[in-house]
Amino acid sequence: MAAFVAPNSAAEAAGVQVGDVICEIDGHTAEKLSIRGIRSRLATPSKRLLTVRRDGKNVRITLQLHAPDADHCE
């Protein structure tokens, strides 16, 4: 479940909301993935199709991931 959506993030731009539950990533079930597994699938710069559960309904979201900013410290 999304507990936080960072401001100015790809997730915010795509419309991910606090409380969304990721059900699928690119058509593959996310049910058995750990947080680490989900992060690894979303780590590469690319476009991903997520299916999230929101308010009892499935919502499809296109997430555009970008390479990290070289000037950004983590």
C-alpha cells in the first residue's frame, strides 16, 4: 500500500495516491512481491503500467520512470 507519495515524483505525476495497493506491474501480479521486489521492477528508467486497487476498484496507471538526476544526492 502506498503510505506516502513524494512531491514532484514520477508516482505523483502518474496519479498514484496514498492508500493505493499495487496489484500488477506490466500485467504481472505483484501480490507475492516484497517491497524490495516491487522496487527492483520499478528501478529502471522506462514506462510501466500499474494496476492499483483504489476504493474497491482497479485503476490503471502509466508510470514514466526517469534516470536519477546526477546532481541529486540520496
